[in-house]
Amino acid sequence: MTNKEFATGLGFASIAIGLSEILAPRKLEKSMGIRNGQNTGVLRVMGVREILQGIDILAHDDPTPGVWARVFGDVLDTALFGIAATKTRKPGSLASVFAMVMGIGVLDMICAGRLAKQKLSWKERLMEQVGW
């Protein structure tokens, strides 16, 4: 799989995640145990961010900025999960959702790193190959 194909997959995943946050925020709240109906606005905003990041990745020949935007979005998601963890009534369910989110976050970081490495200049690649 090429880096571009990897990034394309993340772009489509981002759109799918965003749609679920926009279309079913109350179900997500309920499954995570974070008070039914009180966080739908936050989840919908997160969904819009996910969709825009996915579109950014898919719309450009160079997906690197969009993938890095996903990485930084994952940092924000981690902070929000930390807040949710203090309020959940279903810690096991929240932990399951967190594990899935962190799994794709790891993929985001791997892809971003591969894309960044691909952008090294010929001098940097040569230096890296000889161990300097």
C-alpha cells in the first residue's frame, strides 16, 4: 500500500466517523455513558471537524497537511475523552470507544510520519541512509 492509498483510507474513515458523530450523537453519548442529550453539540462539532479533515485529505494531491490535522484532532479527542472519563456512568464502554479512537490515532501518526519521511530532500535521504 502506498502512502497516498494509506492517507486515502484515513480520509474515508474520517468522513465515516464524522457522519456518525453528526447523525447519531445521542447514541454515542448513551454508549459512552456521558449523559444523554447534553453533549450532542460537542459531538456534532467534532463530526464536522472529522468530515472536513477527510475532505482535505481526499481533495489534495498531497494529503500530508490533512493527515497532520487528523493527528492534532486526535490530541483534542484525547483531552475530551479525559473529561468524559470523569463524567461517565459506563467506564467500560467509554474505554472501548477510547481504544478504537486511539487505534485509528496510531494509524494517523504512522501515516503522517511516512508522508513526512517521503518529503525529505535527496540530501536528507542520503544522510539518513548513511546514518548521519
